[in-house]
Amino acid sequence: MRRFVDAKWKPTVPALVNLVAASGAPHLRAAFAAAGLDGIRPAQVVALVPLAAGGLHASDLADRLKVSRQAVAQGIASLERHGYVTRVTDPVDARARIIELTPRGRQALRVMRSNALDLEKRWDEVLGSQRLRELRESLQMLLSGEADAAGD
């Protein structure tokens, strides 16, 4: 873990979760490069996950990612330029467009999943199986609690 300038300063749990999540980015960038997947950053691949089950309108993708429609439009434009997604006409409403994964986008998801599983193995070596299982359960509880709070 990083050494902090002020030894009395303790990062918050959300800050630690963000640091842990970000720590996997260099490995993921390297995995993308090894697979010949250029023009995609670890933060962008998150936008591909909801598309794995099928195409979505930009507004639906924004809702699922909990970001603005403008953010989705910008991110999707870049992913489309690099061949990870395509926009097709909605068969129900010809005025609307649906964002769909391309084979390259599906490959990026496979690389991301493989990289995540490797990261979990490294965490298992550090934490042990029981602590990793408890971490997973704790994170799922926190996410569930956030979903419940959002519904209030």
C-alpha cells in the first residue's frame, strides 16, 4: 500500500475501495495491449458490461451506469471509433438508435473478465479464501444497501 505523507491521516473506506479498484488498471491495460485491443481504457470497458446481454438505447445505458447521457454519448463515440460498439436503428422506432457490442467489444469483455479473475486469484493469495469470501459478501451487502437507499 502507498505510504502517506501524514502518518496520522487515515483514508476513508470508500477511498481505499477506489484505490484497490484503480490498482488493477495497469494489468488490464497490459492485457488489452497483449490482445491487440487498442483505443480502450479500463474506465471505458465498464460501459461495455451492460451491453453483454443485448443492445441498449443511450439513455438506458446511462441509467444503468449511473452517469449522464452526455458522458455516455462521449464514451460511446470513442468506443465506436475504435470498433468496440456500433449503433443500429431500433427496429421498433426507426428514429432511435441502439448501441450494440461488436465482436471486438465482446473480446474486450473476455479480456476484462480474465484479468479480473487473475486479480481475484492474487487477492486470494494475499487474503486467503475466507477473507476474500467475506470481502465479497461485505461489498455485496454495501451495494444492496445503496440500492435500497436509492429506492427510498
